[in-house]
Amino acid sequence: MSLLEKLQGKFAADIIETHAFRGDETAVVRPAALKAVAKFLKDSPEMDFNFLMDLTAVDYLFFAGGRVQKECRFEMVYHFFSLKHNHRIRIKVPVDEKNPEVDTLSDLWPGADWYEREVWDMFGIKFRGHPNLKRILMYEEFQGHALRKDYPFNKRQPLIGPVN
């Protein structure tokens, strides 16, 4: 039984879609189920995904040459790896533009802390329950989120002076 079949067996109502290509397995999960799915991936002995390799966001504002054609503008993308079983899985979560927010995974994988801060800083997606959600790459006075596709590349930012 594949990883995706196990995941679908446990969370059938929460899996939007799955696909696999050359051993690269991906599941798209409803936002409300992210925490439960992540906990299952980590705590289930047959899964044992003890390593969150990466997480990032995608902005589909101008997807396929036009305005958003997906249901949600943003998508969170998580890459998990099991050192014990030597398998990996990608989890994607659609994120609504009007309320760009998902649950934090920093309580399950402490390494998610900085990744989530980076996504907040660059895309403006909030993480419910994050212990210290503040900018990590840009300075606090920076206005906007630089990796959003509608961010004006020539925008002037407030200047900051030396900190005493």
C-alpha cells in the first residue's frame, strides 16, 4: 500500500486530490485538516516522517498567463522525509487570499519556526499558534510582502536609520 493510499484511508474526506510521478507522491489537503494530517505523518509508525525538509508558499496570481484560475490564490507546500523508512511526501494546502492563514507546524517540527517566519515575511501568510511570528528577512518597517506577485517591484520603502 502506497503512502498516498494510507493517507487517503485515514483522511478520505480531507484529501482534495493526490498524484504520484516517478516516486514523487503529493497530496492536496484541506486547510482545516493540515494539523491532523501532519500529526499522523509524524506519529504513525508506518509513516514516521520525522524530518520536515522544507516548507514554502506559491502565489498563483498570474497562473497560466492570467488572473487566478485556481480556487485559492496561495498554496502552502510542505516536504516531509522519513529517515527510518527512507520515503518522502509532499503536502499542499490551498490558502485563501482574503484570510491567508494556516496552522503552525512548529510545535510538531521545531525547525518549521524559521520557514514559517520566512513565508509570513515574503508572502503574508499567517500561522495560527506560531510562537514568534515576525519578520526574518526584511526589517520590521518594511511594507508589504516582497514575493507576492502583485508587489510593486519599484515600490519605495521607508528608510530606517541606525538603531541606538
